Amino acid sequence: MISEKMEKAFNEQINKELYSEYLYLAMKSFFTELNLQGFVNWFDVQVQEEHAHAMGMYDYVHERGGKVELLTIDKPVVEGKTPLEVFEQTLKHEEFVTSRINLLMDVAEEVKDRAALSFLDWYLKEQVEEEANVGGILATLKLIGDDKKALLMLDKDLAARVFNPPVIG
């Protein structure tokens, strides 16, 4: 049985994961307006991943006998006006999500919930991968600068990304 404190923390994180899905959907729209279909694809995969992350936690709370309470999702704001600026925001957001996973793990340690710690280990590893992936694209965008041909080459590369449903836990 999941503790009330752990259940509350998971419900808050489910909200953050669903917000991430919503934010990346807004970013996908930004790139749709620029007609950069590879970037659109990259964010579409992000949307699907964030949904899967939220549902993994949703299922976990139920498996542990807890109750999922869906909280209000804030309106997403895309802060950037260029692909580079949007990816800078994306990296900041992924770093925020990592900090939230760490807080969730802190709660699991505090209440001595080893099952939650084991479950959350996958999410922590996923965040390392997410930050590295976004950081790599961000570094490439910085190298590209104002070179539109190079931007289109990156766009073509990002079009190859495919969603692979994660095996969580």
C-alpha cells in the first residue's frame, strides 16, 4: 500500500508530466507554423513520451492501492521566437522535470518506500537521456546559427525520430 505522502507526491508529478505533454504540444505547434516538419516530428515524439511517462505513474499509483487525483494543468507558454530559443526552454524544462523526479525520490526515501525508489530509478535514467538528447540538439542549433541550409538538414535528421513506447519500471 502506498503512503498518503507518496501518493500526493506522485499525483503532483503526474500533473507535471501531463503539463510537459501539453507544453511540447504547444512547441510542436510553434514548429508547425514554421513548416519545420522534422522538428514537428521530434516534438510529436516528445508529446507521446510525456504521456507515457504520466500513464506509467498513473498505473503505478493504482497498482499500489492508491488514488490518482488529476490536478489542473497550467496553460503552456512557448517562450522562444526561434528554434534555438525554444530548445533552450526545452532544456530548462527537462532540467526542471529532473529536479521534480529527484524530489519524488526524496519523498520515497523519507517514507522508506523502496518499491517507489526502484520504480523511479527508470525515470531518473530517462531524464539523463532526455537532457543529453535536448542538449545535443541545442548544441547543434548554436553551431548552425543563421545558416538556413544547415537548419533544414537538422530538420531532416529530426524527421527520422520514432516513438518507441517505453517499458517503465
